[in-house]
Amino acid sequence: MVAIDKIKILLSALIASGAIGLFIYLEGSPLVVRLVTLIVGFALASLVAWTSEPGKVFYTYTQESIAETRKVVWPTKKETLQTTGLVVLFVLVMAVFLWLVDGLLVMIVRFLLGTDS
């Protein structure tokens, strides 16, 4: 990373930190004013970071991620409910099975140890 890019990233972090500090400093002000200062500070920090090489790489990455997300075939509501129902049913069956196995093992250990309680 080039030195100027490091300076831009550092400046961006300082601007974002300053926005958070200003948000805290303006504690007595209306919430709208505090939120506007925070949003403007973050927007300015993002703009400074975007002008750096890592910022441009990150922007390209986000655009490619959005494009890939659009290619995903998402399940329908019916498919989601069916899959969820199967998972819940499997968990219940396994819970009962493990409860029975645990009880059986406890009975075997008690029998081997000769205790009745």
C-alpha cells in the first residue's frame, strides 16, 4: 500500500472517530442533530476511504458481491417452512432417542453397580 493510501485510511478513521466523539459531545442536543452529525461524519470518512486504492478495491468487491447475490436462487416460503419443519422434527426425534439411550445406560450402570435408587 502506498503511503498516501495509508494517510487516507488514517484520515478516514480519524474522521469517523471524530464523528463518534462529536455524537457523544452533543449529548444535550436533539437526537436529530446528533444523528445528522454522525451520518455526515461517516459519509465523509467513507468518501475519503473510497479515494484510496484499498477503498476502490473494496468498492469493486461489494459490487461483485451484490451481482453474485442476485444470481442466487432463493428458496420459496413453502420450501423454507418445509425444511424448517423437517429440522425441528429431526431434533425432536433425536432428543427422544438420546433420552431413551441415556435412560437405558443409567439402568445398565445401576444394575451393574447393584443400586436400586
